[in-house]
Amino acid sequence: MRKNDEEAVTPQPTVVLRGVQVFQGWLDRADQLAMLAQIRDVVQVAPLVQPVTPSGRKMSVQMTSAGKLGWITDRGGYRYETTHPNGTTWPEIPSTVRAVWDAVSGSSRGPDSCLINLYREAAKMGLHQDRNEADFSYPVVSISLGDDGLFRIGNMTRGGTTEKIWLKSGDVVVMGGDARLIFHGIDKTRLGSSTLLSGGGRLNLTMRVVT
Ligand SMILES: O=C(O)CCC(=O)C(=O)O
Ligand SMILES: [Mn+2]
């Protein structure tokens, strides 16, 4: 079911993999361009940075955030902070991004945070759980823009078999309920598969309730 179907009460995902809901083609090209323009404004204020893990390993993605809290990682650990590493208060979550949360999260509470990941060239993200939040009864909602990304889904604990699905520009993923703490990651992106980002690559916007 698409976002423009006004009658829709509860939108239905096009694919469900191990409890992870995927709403394929949720945003059309015009929606994606409008969202991208708002993300550009966020990045002007809160520039993308290439973070390091607590062990000091450089991550391959570039990151920034919007919302009351932003997720960061550095030598001090994985955590949420009220300001960008440069000291700026995080910009508000853009209205087009927030609208996706309102449509698919099934949550009466809004997100505290929108993490913005930029995958360029060989950037990827290893299998992990999203678990720096206080209450796992709220879902995680994430939006893909730009190049295709190969999303891998594992289990509730590390190890075991995995499944994968290509996420395309405009797709929305919801990890909630029993799938809230599922292991997931991005194996790779398909460079040049989308013309949305002028510099190429893939953007992922991940909204979470934090406190
Ligand atoms: O890029 C994606 O689709 C997933 C990003 C992610 O899992 C995260 O930032 O925690
Ligand atoms: Mn994650």
C-alpha cells in the first residue's frame, strides 16, 4: 500500500523478512528529491563526519544526525549526544522524514533521533543490533535514498543463517516488535544504480525513540 492511499489505516509492507517489514517504493522520485533537499539543509548545519568505533577503527560510512539527540561513536563509546561533535545543536528532523515515521511506525510517540548515514564507494556496515535506546518497544524506521544497498538480516543473537534483500531508493524498513533487536547490516552498495545523489552513493536515514 502506498503513502497516497488516503483510505489506508495500517499500511502493509510489500516484503516481510524475519519480522523486518519492507515498504518498497514508499517514496516516489519527487518525494525523494524533496527529502534530499531537506537533508542537504541538515548537513549544512551538522556536517557529515567519518566516525571511529570505540576501538579506534574508522567506519566506512559518513554520519550526522537530526533531532533532539544524535547517535555518535568515538573513542568514548557508542552513545547519543545533544550536540554534533562540532558543538552545534542537531537540526530538527526534516518534515518529510518525520512524515514517514508517522505513516509506518504505528507509534504515538515521535522519534528523538534521525541518524543520517552516507555510503560512498566501498562503504558498508557490519551486522549489529540497534541497542543504545532505552525502550525497545518502539520501532526503528529507516529510509533508503540513492544507490541500492544490500541489507543483510540475521537473528536475535549473533551468528546463524542470514537473509538479504536489496534496498532501493525510496524503500522504507521497519524493525519493530519481535524484530526490534534483530542483527542487520549493509554488505555493499551498487555504485551508480541511482542518479538521485549528485555525488553518487547511498543515504540512509534511521529514526529511533531514544529515551
Ligand atoms: O544503512 C542502512 O540501511 C542501515 C543503517 C543501520 O543499521 C544503522 O545505522 O544502525
Ligand atoms: Mn542499525
